[in-house]
Amino acid sequence: MAFLSGARQFLSGTRNDSKSKPPCLLSIRSSTTLIVLTVNLAIFTDIFFYALIVPVVPFSLTVQVGIAEDQVQHWTSILLACYSVALCVGSPIVGIYADHTSSRRWPLLIGLIALAASTFLLCFGHSIGLLVVGRLLQGFSASIVWSVGCALLVDTMESAVGVAMGYVAISMSVGLLIAPVIGGAVYNAAGYYAVYYIAFGVVVMDILLRLFMIEKKVARQWIANDQHSSPSGPEANEVDVEAAASPISPNRTTIEDTIETTGPRNEQETGDIKEKRDEADETTDRNSIASANHTSMKRCIKVLLKSPRLLAALYGLFTQAGVMMGFDATLALFVQRTFHWNSTAAGILFLALFVPGFVSPLVGWLSDKYGAKWPSFFGFCLSIPILVCLRFVTENTIQQKILLSFLLAILGVALAFANVPLMAEITYVIEAKAAAEPGVFGEKGVYGLGYGLFNMAFALGGVVGPLWAGYVVASAGWGTMTWSMAIWAASGAVAIGIWLGGQEKASSPPEEGTGDPREQG
């Protein structure tokens, strides 16, 4: 029983009793640096695994699965879309669950199981059905990492949300940057299985850090106890902990009060009465809490979805993800057919698109200081002419290759400016709503739900983008696909320019009684 109790405490992070010892290296394991590192490694692992096989899929589908050459683009787009479908469906569910658990550790550990299963299926599956199931599991794992991970970063970083999302964007950029290069080079040099051996190694590192990390709110169960112990000694402290944990309200008369006042007629009667009263209280509390949680969550969802700021941010994320993942589905095949490049060269070209993502912390700092609207609006506006100009890359010449690389690099900068402020805007909206109407989101908040909606929008873009880009390229060509993406980006710029929060410092709460001016109207 002691082992099971210890295992439960380790997995959930919940303190078993006031006498339980603090975890080893508590201060290090709950430090801001380690938490940020763990979340970013988890996001890097997800993106690395996603992007590792992007340049490999067109080649492996024909060799490993036996797909006909004229069906490769079709199945490449479908496999990318499967990931996004699972991410879209799982994200809001995971976000709601994360907001109602005592610790964000449980969902992260559940994600590990899905990640391990998806890695196994994608590595050893030799049919299109197993590959589809593997990508669905990978998308579900990603929904946990992004929803719970971003919420955990907000819990940890507090006012520096934009900077935190900048680090997330860097993790995503690094994964997107090195994974296609590694995937293409390793596939050419050592074959299909070697690519997944690298993935297994990264997953093991992710597992170790997730198990080692301790949330700050979990660490406070021991730290607060040590700092605020009373002069009465351990016994008094234990009573305080039990009192704090009791679900009984202060103005409810307990069975112990009745016994002290009237005295028991006999011990057996007292025990029976106490047992029945405890069972009744437990049932009542459980039913009332479940009912309150259900009503509260419906209200929270309604409040969030009625915010024009949030809806504009979600549409912008949907658009940015669609443009980015549309190129994931088409770029490798385009350069293979136009420039006759192999998977290694195709992977290297992704460097031009994702290296500019390293400006993301700067973009996040600008968002924290000036708000999300103008950095994001600038990013969308910059992407429009770049997407149009990509249609002029049509021939196998040195000049055309240089032009493609240059345009992709500028597009990478534009996408970073478009994306990072919108990720931070999710938190800005929640904070503005909470400041304008204190208590509207309850005690635990709705950061998990907010970033679940963010994931849902991003995933929808990931579904529409590859399918749109893939089918337009197949039916009308590369040039038509790029200018159609430019029109999509323009619609995102319009939504951001009209409805997103303005120039006010995003992380500053409004004056008491005034509300947030960006939420008015």
C-alpha cells in the first residue's frame, strides 16, 4: 500500500498527507527554468516527430507501402491532415480536463502513452491504415502537449506570456528546422527505420524530463508548509492542513459539534450516525460540485466564444497554420519535380522557411509591451506579396532556386510575426475578461480551455491547408496555389486589423471598475 500511495503521489503530484516527505531536489524540479525547458522540449518533440517524416513521406509511401506514384500527393496530404484532425478534436477536451485536475502532470503523462504508441505504429506499420492510425494518435498526443503545456507556461511565467510563447515558437521552429533535414539525410543514408530510431531517442529524453518536472503549485504543498509552520509544532501544522483540505463549509454544523454539545448516548449509535452523515455529506458535495463544474464550464465556453478578440485571434491562427502546413504538404514534392532534388535537398530548403522563427521571443516581447494587434497585422500583410511572388518560381535555374530560398526566408519572418502575438492574445483575452468580471472563470481559470481552442484553430488550419494546397497544386499548379494562399492570408489581416486588441499594454490589468477598453463594444 505504501508503494501504491507513493506512486499515486508521484504521478498526480498531490500530497498524500502532512507527514509525507517533499520530493527529492524539489527546488530544482519546480524551478521556472526547468518547467520552461520541459514544456519546450515536449513541444519540440511533437513538432520534431511531425516534421521528421515530411520530406520522407513522398518517398516512403512508394517504397514502404507501395502507393502508386500518381497517388503520392493525395496520401501525403491525407496523412498530414489526419494529424490535424486528431489535434482539433482532442484539444478542447484535453483543455477542459486540464482545468479540472489538481495537477497538469496527469495529462502530460497520458500524452506520453499516445506518443509512444504513435511512434511504434508509424515505424513498423506497412499499410496505409496503420499509418493513418499512427498519425491520429500522434495528433492526440500533440493536443495534450500544446493545450496543457501552454497552460502550464502561463501558470509559470505569469506576466511574461508573450516571451513564453516566443520560446514555444522557437521550439517549434527548431523542430521544423532540423527535423526535415535530419529526416531526409538519414533516410537517404540509412533507410526508413533509422529515421524512427532518432525519434525514439528524442521521445526517451522527453519522458525523462516530464517525469522529473514538478509544477510550482504542487511544490507549494511542501514549501508553504515549511515557511508557515506555527509555533505549536507539527501537530498544529497537521491540523491546519486538514482544515484547509476539508470540504465542509464554516457555517455547516458537523456531527462532532453535535456530539460535543449533547454527548453521545452510546459509542455504537455515534459511529452509525457519523458514518451515515459522512456518506450523505460526501454524496451531496460530489453532486453539487459536478453540477457546478458543468454549469461553470458551459458559461466559461460561452464567455470566451462571445469575445470578438478571441474569435479574431483564432481565425488568424487558423489562417497562419493553414499557410504554413500547406507548404509542408507541397514544397518537398514541388522542388523534387521542378529542381529534381532528393529528400536531403528538400529538407535543407525548409531551413529558409523556419530559421527566421528565432525572432519569436522578440516578437513576444513586443506583444507583451504593445499588444498583439500590430505585430500580427504586420506579419499577415508582409506575407501577402511574398506568397504572390512565389508563383514566379517555375524553372530549374540557379536564379530561381535563390529566389525561392529568399522568398521562403521572408515568409518565415512574416509567419513568426503573425503567429506569436496570437498565441499570447489567448492569455490577454482571458486576463481582460477576468479583470472586467472577477470570478467569471472560477478559481482554477480557463487557460487549458483557452489553449485548447487555440490548438483547435491551429489544427483546423492544419487540416484545410494541406488539403487545399495539395489539391490546388494537383489540379491547377504551383502558381495558382501560392496566390490563393495570399488571398487567405489577406482575410486573416482583415480580421486582425478590425477585431484584435489595440496598442494598450496587454499584460496590464484595467483600472478597477473600468473594465478592459478593448473588450467594450
